[in-house]
Amino acid sequence: MDLSIPTLQFTDFVVFAISAVVFFVCWLLQPMKRHFLLFSASFALCAGLSVWFVDFGYYGSIWSTVGWVLAGSLFWSGFRVFDGRSPVTLAMVLFGLLPVGTHLTATAVGLAGDQVNMASTLAYAMHEAAVARYVYTAGVPRSPTRKLAAFALLMIAVAICLPLLPIPAEQAPQMVIVIFIVDHITTILLTTLILALEAERAYLAMEHQARTDPLTKVLNREGLSQALKGHSGHVGFILADLDHFKSINDRFGHAAGDEVLREFAERAAALMPEGGHIARLGGEEFVLVVTGREVPATVCLAEALRLIVQRLPIPWNGGAIGVTVSLGVALSNSRSELLTVLERADGALYAAKQAGRNRVRVA
């Protein structure tokens, strides 16, 4: 098989069509993931355009410009939906109108065909570069996979400008062949990378689930252990235990007990300083970890939590459940002592309970 333009035009159609089918099947399997459908529509439109317009790399028809811009915009929308954002923004609309408006304006003022093509091509390259910039900058955190996807999109923007270079007429077809080859490679690469990003997201979700308490959505023991890696300097532990929690379950039911745990976790999280962590150790026992704070500041945080729990009963079934909490505080300035400090905080918590509950004690 030679690398003639008709041959590459056919193989370009095949590559685009396969990518469209792959994403369509993904959408059928997971209909809630609309980005799959947008990616499928983008590649399906590219497949049609690769056959319909023989002037690929030379935008002699306004409909060619409209088609390729629409395909790129659908792809852009797909990434935005993947990121949990609105599918269309004003900037997207403006970048989409730029190539079309440029083509129409250049034609209206009577520019020659080559000049119209040059203006339209540069404007379309700007659109593709804008898509690449979004893909590169919007992901948080930006994984290597996402950076590579942005690079592939940027290569499309560069490749479509190649026929504009001042080259001999007999070499122009070679530039179009290069565009087709880049199109083949980037389409396969983008399809693979998008599926890799989907798998990456699924892995991160599983990892998060493994480190999070399913009821309260705060860290569990494993999550806390991971969060504390690398901490140095002052580390304060506030061990909290809800008073007489069993009686809440016995009186109001386990659903009420679950609501009390959720509400306590929310109130504790609202008080946490930047860089702090909260974890549920089990049952009604929680630990708050703060860094870079002295004992008085850590005790003040514990006292603030105690007061907000005591003074604001938790709404339940038209009534309210009064709750109090006992807290034990301990501080470390050495990472190697963290487990020991947690044991000291547990001792202080025991002292708070022995002293009558609903109070703070310091180890």
C-alpha cells in the first residue's frame, strides 16, 4: 500500500471511525458519562469530513472550516464534561467562530483563494491550540497522561500549518501526507490517552475510597497514616469520643446515630485549620491532627469543638439530639513520636471521661 493521498484519506477515515465506535460503545456501557458520547461524535464527524472533503489541509470550502471547527469543539466539550465542567463557554464559542468568521471575511473582501486558505488555516490552528491549552492547564493535578494528550493536540495545530510554508509546488502533496500521518498518530494516541485518563480516575477513586470512612467521608486509619507521612515539627493530636453514644443508638435508632457521627465530622472539619486532618478511628472515636501549632492553640481548637457540639443539638425527625464530646490533647515535635503521642492523647481522653465527660484534658 503506497502513501498516496487517496489511500491515506481512506485510512484516516478508518482510524477516525474506529475511535468513534470505541467511545460510542463506552458510552453505551456507561450512559452517565456524557464525555464518551461527545468524543464519539467528534471522531465520527472527523471520519465523515476525511472522506467528504478532498481538500484536507486546504480549506477551500466554508463547510470544510465549519466541519473541522465543530469536530474540535465537540472534542473540547468532551474534555470539559470529563472534568465536571459546563460543556460550552463563551471563550469556546469565540474560538469556534474565529476560523469561520475569518474565512467569510477574507472571502467577502475578495482575497485570493490561497490567502483565504492561509487565514482560515491559521485561525483553525489557533482553535486547536486553545483546545490543547485547556487540556494541559485544566486538569488538577496535571498527570503525565494529560500532558501528553495536550502535546498531541498541539501537534495537530502545528501540522495543519505545514502547507502554508514557502515550499515548491511539487512538494505540497508531501505536506498534506504529513498532515494525514500526524492525524493517524494523534487520533490513536488521543483515544488511548483518554481511556488511560478514565482508568487513572477510576484508580484514584478506588484509592480514595480505601482511605476514607464511608459514613462520615473523613479519613480512616489508613488514610490518616498516609496523610501523616512527611510531617515534621509540631504535630498536635486531639482525640475525641462522643459521650454516651450507645444510648443515642438505643434511644433514637442507628440511623440517628449515623447522623450524629456525620454531623460531628462536618463540624470538626469546619474548624480544622489549613493542613489539618480529621479521621474516624472507629465507632464514635475521631482524631484531629494539626501541624505547626503550640499546645495552647491546639487546646483552644479542642475547646471550640467541644462547645460547638454541646451548644448546637443535632436536628433529627423534627426534634433535636443533644450531644457532648470528651477530648484528649497531646503534642509532638518529632515525627518518630507520632504513635506515642497518639497513645498519650488516648490517656488524656480517658482522664476527661473519668473526670465527668464533656471536657478537654491535656497529656
